[in-house]
Amino acid sequence: MTEQYSQTVEVAVSSKTKSWQWIGIASVLFSLGFLMLTIFLKWYFVFAFVVLLVIGIVYMHFYNSTAKEYTYDFSQKRLVVVKKDLMGKQRRILMLMYEDVLSFEIMDGLSDDSDVVACNATNECGVYQIVYREGEQTHRLLFAPDDYMTALLSEVLKMKVNVSFE
């Protein structure tokens, strides 16, 4: 059995998300116009400058923190899911110990805000769900493993934990 395996899944950036970048850039540039008005005309244009600058920075932050790819790192003890954003920064979003897993199956139903989504789209085929407990609550990880990782997860979960498979 493989001790470690890693898979990377790329995520498509939607046109709505791409528009956030352009709205941010336009707001920052437009705010510079209000800065010129503040310098040459009236001081109270500084409020419009600050508001537009903040709006632009927030929109660009949301664009830059959008996921570009997810990496699933399999080991014998845990599954680690890492998110890489458009700026190239990586952040671990989940470290799942196999003892906490309740079920591993193909996703059924709809996703909601409490789910950890680590795939391109949840309506595609090949999306799996791992139901796990965290304290007293149960959560779902929605991800798109390849066939090899699916086989590895099935095997390790059968050996370590009594998990239902479908």
C-alpha cells in the first residue's frame, strides 16, 4: 500500500470573480481622482477617496483569495486538504484524521454553507463526500479524488475504522 500520495485539482475562476479584480482596480484608480480634488479643491473629497479606496482594496482582496487549486495529501493517518489561491499562497483548510470519519461515498444531495468544498464544482460527477465528526457536530468534505486516491481512502478506512461505503 502507498504510504503517501498527493493529488492536485485545479479550479476554474468564474467570470464573476474575474470582474471583482476589474472593479477593484477601477475603484482604486477612481479614488485617485478624488485625491486630486482633495488636494486642489475641497478637503471633504477625502471621504470619497477613502471610501472608494477601501472598496477597491476589498474587491481585489476577494479576487486574490479565490482558490486556484486544491491539493489532497493522503497518508496512513490523515487526509490533508490545502487551498492555493490566485496569489500562490497556500493554506491548509482541513486536516482529517481517519478516526473521525463516519462515511465515505459519492456525494448525494446539495451542498450548503457548512460543507468544506475542495473541488471545482459540486454538481460535477466524481465528487465524493466524507462525513466526519468534529467535536459533537458532523461535517462534510466535498472533494474530487482520482480513482487511485479513492481506492487508497477506501482501503485505509476499511482497515482503520468501521466506515460505510457505497
